[in-house]
Amino acid sequence: MQQAPLMEAWFIILVSAFVCVVVRAIFSRQTKTINTPPGPLHIPIVTSILWLLKSFSQLEPILRTLHAKFGPIVTIRIGSQRAIFIADRTLAHRALVQNGSLFSDRPKALAASKIVTSNQHNISSASYGATWRVLRRNLTSEMLHHSRAKSFSGIRNWVLHTLLAHLKSDSLSNDSVRVIDHFQYAMFSLLVFMCFGERLDEGKVREIERVQRQLLIGFNRFNILNFWPKVTRVLLRKRWEELLRFRKEQEDVMLPFIRARQQKQKQGKEEGVVSYVDTLLDLHLPEEKRKLNEGEIVTLCNEFLNGGTDTTSTALQWIMANLVKYRHVQERLVDEIREVLGEREEREVKEEELQKLGYLKCVILEGLRRHPPGHFVLPHAVTEDVIFNDYLVPKNGTVNFMVAEMGWDPKVWEDPMAFKPERFMNDESFDITGSKEIKMMPFGAGRRICPGYNLALLHLEYFVANLVWNFEWKVPDGGDVDLSEKQEFTVVMKNALHVHLSPRI
Ligand code: HEM
């Protein structure tokens, strides 16, 4: 008689135990903390300071070791912030292209950056939202659209002839010509014209170049101001003053040109080209329901000039350095141009002829793969906490993509450190935007991809073709081409390229 209740009791105990185990398993699964990607040991304050003292170029070899140890996605902790680094091209594609709506934000600007970005009112630093969309659409459809880009072909031709003349006169008086200053000046003349719509004399272009470069190259020095701004404003007062002075100088130099365009608009004068400033004067910010103020226009001109000059002249120098080092590549390029131009006397490759030069395109692509001007894209951020590849990518961190590592991946590129333009010959439809697959990403990929990539490719093709068509580029007697790198705003040649130039007859 007593066995039935006993069995009942056992049954209830067993069922309850089973339910407990199941509930606990489900519960523990749900509450299992998802970690950020792995990374090196974090010792509060100590390791943060060590990381902060390192530049991106010093970080790169350390990150390579960390990736070998922890896998393709690692985290570095700096204070309470997490910086995530992705070295793998497939993961980059999954983040930037397949999950573009989540991975296209930018980190909140820190104190010093707020000053030079007018509190994130430019394309590259704006949060992923309406302001960014309007600014970016203005640049792409009003300035970089094919027909608008074509309207500047006359100025490209003028800049090319000035560059050739400078190189010629320099080569007459010097056996060895340092070319980077000529390249930078040429790119500045071009972008300054597109920006302000005026052909300025050399003195004015040089003045703009000076104020731009002092902020660009000096900016690393101001990074320290971002940490504990309240303290650094007292302890590093001189450096804060220097930053504000650089910014003020930039405004003083640019505002007269901006106001001149504004005046022209008011007077209804519509002669000449449409400049970047003209498009900015017309723009409305949808979120703030107002036009851009003068400081914001200066900031956007600054971005336009930096985006299009330093990157392109750096790439141009790397490509020409390889053409000097590997003479057979230079000669093959010249042969291709000769074939397309025929017996024509005039020593100019016209823009319309560039599309017939297949090998030239391969040389440019190989230059950008082997020597991407930026070894990282600009830091990205996620719009919300995201689980990615089984890890947590937190909203308040940064997500960084290792451009150079991807272009040098031996699983994709045979003998990746060699300069071999031929590798692109059998891949005519190679897609540099990485929309279907990322093999290299010198311009980034996805929604934040560089909007100027077509213009940059046009400039590189046009100048490289004409430089080798006009001069034979050789190593000066007793010299060599040293391909060592140095981090400035972009990754530049540590020892600037010096060449011996002889005119091609
Ligand atoms: C060889 C030349 C160039 C290279 C290698 C280059 C590379 C890049 C890279 C890597 C990014 C960051 C992409 C990302 O964060 O995911 C970028 C962004 C940008 N670039 Fe370029 N760029 C070049 C030329 C230009 C030119 C000619 C312009 C304009 C005239 C330009 C304007 C910009 C702007 C506005 C952004 C910010 C895009 C955004 O955040 O939405 N760049 N570029």
C-alpha cells in the first residue's frame, strides 16, 4: 500500500531534477557571456599607456604576431575602449559588404579631432546617418561623377605640362632629381583648382599646401591632447595653442577663396567650372535644417585636398620607384604606349587613350596592392553591439581593417612581396571595390569605400603614362631604389625617390 506514494515521490523528484537540468542548461546558454575577440594580456593603466605610445606603423608588426597567436580577429584594450583588428579578407567582406549597415559607423571624435572635423561635419568622420549621406552624395554626384570629372580634363593637362616642365628644368641642372615635391605640388595644383575653381599662381598654391601639410603631418603630435583633455589643456597648453593656430591659419588661407565663390554666386556669375566650394555653398544639412557654416566648408575643403593629394602623390612615388627599380616593367609600359599612339610626334598620352592601355592598369593595381598608401582603412565603428564570428563587437569600440596584410596574403597572391603587374593580366575584370570578394582593398570596401577611387585611378594612370612616355627613368649613378617604408599621414618611402631623367626622343 505504501509503495505507490513512494514511487510517486520518486517520479516527482526525477521529473523535477530533469526539468531543473534542462532549464539550467537553457538558462546558462542564454546568459553565457560572449567575449570580445581575444587579445594580449591587459594590465590596467600600464598596457593602455604602452599601446597609446605606439604609432600605427609600430602596431603593425605587433598585430601580425597577435594574429598568428589569436587568429584573424583580435582586440587591444586601451582603458575601457576596445580596438578590434581584422586581418582576414573574408571576414572584412562579411563585415564591410555583407553587414555594411552595421559596420559603417565612425567612432565618436575625440577633443583634438573635433576641432579639425568641425565636430564630425565632414564625410570621413561623420556618423553613419543623414549628414554623412548628404555630404558624401554631394561629393560623388556633384564632383566625382564621370561628366563632372571630365570637365576638369583641361586643368589636368595644364598640371601635367607644368609637372613635365619642372622635371625637365630640374633634370638639366641636377643629375639626380628628388621627385616627390614635384608630385605633391602637381596634385595640389589640380585639387586646389577643383576645390576653389580658380587657377592660382604658384605662391598661393604653395601657401595652401603649407597650411594643409603642417596639420596633416603634425597631427600625430596632437593625439596626446585627446586623453584627459581637461588635464592636457593645462599641462600641454602650448600644444593646444599650436593646434588652434594651425587651424586658424588654414581658415585664414582658405576663407578668401570661399568668400570669392560666394560673391560670384550672389552676382549670378556662372562662368567657368563648378567647383567643390560652389556645391558646398548650396548644401542643406537635413538633420540640423541649415546650410553649412564657413568653418564646416573649410573642414570639407581640407578633407577634399588631403583625400586627393597626399594619397595620390604617395602612390605615384611608389609606382615610379618600382618602374625605376624594375626597368623591364617600365620598358614594357613604354612599348604598350608606343603601340597605341603609333608614330605620332606629340609626346602626350591623352585621357581618352588610357582605356586602351591594359598593362598600364595592371601596373597601377600592382602598385596599390604592394604599396597601399594607407595600411589600415580609417577606423570604423558598429551602430550597435554586434555578434560577429562568435565574438562581441561592442558599439563603443573601433573596428580596424588591415589593408596591407590583405594585399600581401600568400594564399591569394603568389610571391606577394614581388612587384609583378602581369598577375593582373589574366583578370581583366578585377574588381578593386571588392563588392563580390575582397582580394585587396587599398580604397576600403562597402559603404565607406573611398568615394574618390575612380578619380585617383584616373590621375595615377594619366600621370604614370605621361611620365614614362616623356622621360627614361633611371637610378642615378651610384644610387639605388630603397623600398623601405615610413609612416607619415600615409605610408611613404623612407628614403625619397631620386632619379636620373633623360628625355625620350
Ligand atoms: C590613391 C588615392 C587614394 C587612396 C589610396 C584612398 C584611400 C582611402 C581609404 C582607405 C579610405 C577609408 C575607407 C574606409 O574607411 O573604409 C578613404 C576614404 C575617403 N577618401 Fe580616399 N583615397 C584616395 C583618393 C581619394 C580622392 C582623390 C578623394 C577625393 C577627392 C578621396 C576622398 C575620400 C573621402 C571623402 C573618404 C571618406 C569616405 C567615407 O567615410 O564615407 N580619396 N580613402
